[in-house]
Amino acid sequence: MVWYLYYTVGTWISGFWLRVFGCLLLILLIKLSQLKSNNYKRCSNTNCLCCGKSNSVRDKFKAEIKSYSEIPNSFKNWVNEDYTLPLQNGQHPMVFYLPGVRTQPLIDSLHYEDDMQILKDNYNGIKGEYEKLIGDLSCWKTNSTPQGEWSLFYLVNQGKEIAINCEQCPVTTSVLRSMGSIMGGCGFGNACFSIVKPGTMITEHCGPCNVRTRCHFGLNIPDGFELLINDESYYWSERECLFFDDSFPHSVISSDHKVHGSNTSVGSSDYRAVFMVDFWHHNLSSSEISLIKKLFPAQ
């Protein structure tokens, strides 16, 4: 009888603590998931639209837009709708999410066929200007990465042309000004040369909004570089455009055989180089674009 009571009580206590442990483990996993979803890479530039100050601008505009007599339904939904990031499809726009914009991680190039042809027709001129710039990286902006090096040379940064840089790239600047879908007049719009050296890892991060399409136009694409978007692998090609919605989590990884090879030096021919351009998302209306430009003007 004593043994039976000891066994019964012991079993109940063991089961109780097992349930407690299970609940604590579940809470911990939920917290870790929330931490990951809110810990995508942000830059430290206080003027960047991905920083926290944009929240006050957004809240101010939400209050103002309620007084407008006519606004698109998507903005009415934005003003009134509460949502939790990341979204069920994986999107995590860091600053601005406009409901109802139909999208997917990889965007069909047919939506930007005319602008894509302009880039292809000017491949030699764009790459020629890139090759002149690559000899001196002191004018390039280097982003923080856990390993390797990722550098950018901006012609347009947060919607504004960088005059001194544009003067060095007259062909590429002319190309930008001739494209109809480019994200002009808005702080979400950028255009730059982007290089990634072998052995570089760019951690998973998300763009600030779901209203743009990012284009990577391949200039120099050696083997060993991979773009991950929403856990799917994609690859660049020279003279080709890759369009994607960067509000989905994305990262870049590359092999490091060039870095650790004892008799091999790394040169510019080993860099992954693309010309990066932001376009307005193809599913936006002209009235939506006008309001977005008012909310987030060029910085």
C-alpha cells in the first residue's frame, strides 16, 4: 500500500513538472520566434527610412489621411487595419505595409519589359562605367556584414540623385532617367552599383516596404554566389535582370575558396557585381503612388 501511494504520487508529480517544463519550453520557442521576426538587419544611419523615426512620420500621416475626402481603399485599410509582422506569407516590410498589394518573392520580368530592354541595350556602357569605378573603392559605401565585404556606389539614395556620383556615370544616369517605372521622388527608391566579394555572408534582412520591386542587373557574376529569398535559392546572370520583392526575407551567401586558397588572390573579376534599381510595384495605381510619395518623399 505504501509503495502504491509512493508510486502514484511520484507519477503525478513527475507528470506535473513535465507539463510545466513543456509549457515553459513552448513559451520560450514563441519568444525566440518573435525575436527572430523583429531582428532583421537594420542599418545604423539615423537618416535611413528603415530606422525608428519613420514610425512618427507614418502615425502623423495616418491621422492626416483620415480627413481626405477621397483615398484609395488600400489606404483606408492601412489606416484602420492592425497587422502583425511577419505576415503569413513571410513578408516583413520594416516601415510601410500597404494592404492588398498582390505579390510574390520573385517578380515576373514581363511587368518591366520596356525598362529591362533599356538596361540590356546599355549593358556595355553601364559595365564600362562600373569598371572605371571599381579601381578605387574609397568612394563606395561599405555595409556591415558578419564576414566578407559588401559595398555600394549610389547614383540615387533614398530618392535623391547623388550629383557627384552621377557625374562619373553619365551613361548609367541617362539610362535611369529614361526608365518609366523607376521609383522616383520617393525615399524608398535607390539605384547603385553593388559588389559582394568572395566569402561574404549578407545576413537575412527585409526591405522597408511592400510597394517596390528591386531589380538586380548582372554585370559580373562568377560562380559561387547565391541569393536566398524566403528560403528559396536564386542565381544571377550577366546581362540579365532579376526582379524580386525585397519585403520578403533575403540574404546572400558565397563560397570562400578564393579567400582561403593559399596561392590565389582575389581581384575584381571575382566580385559579384550588379546594378541595383528600385521600381514601383507593378500592382500599384497612380493614386497610390502619389500618396506614397507624399508620405515618404525623397530624403
